[in-house]
Amino acid sequence: MICPFCCCDKTRVIATIKGLENRRFRKCSSCSAAFETNERVVARYLESKYLITEFKEYIDEFNTKADKTQDHKEQR
């Protein structure tokens, strides 16, 4: 995150309040200014084709882990 006061890109998170909107309190390592950022979920409809192609490697990895877990349970 870039500091809005001095434009340094070395900032660190000093606290987080989690919820539907995450609030992060950050401190710049250059000018020592503290500032707050907000993260909000942008919910919108995405086609399943897009999601499957975009996240294929993660889906494959999840399925592989699930298969291994299922095989392990069946061996018991």
C-alpha cells in the first residue's frame, strides 16, 4: 500500500478490524504517518465458465486434496 502522505510504498499493517468491510490501520516506514484503509467486497454475478477457467489450478488442487482425504478415510 502506498502512503498517501509521502508516496512511499513501504507501509505495514498495525491493526485490522474484520467484518463485512475490513478496516486496516497502517503505518508508513518512511514518514511514520498512520492512516486507515478499507476493504469492501464487490459482489457481482460472474459466469461459472469464467470462474472455472480463471481458477482452474486452484480447483484442481482442491479436488486432488479432497480425493486424497477421501482415499485416506476409506483405507481406515
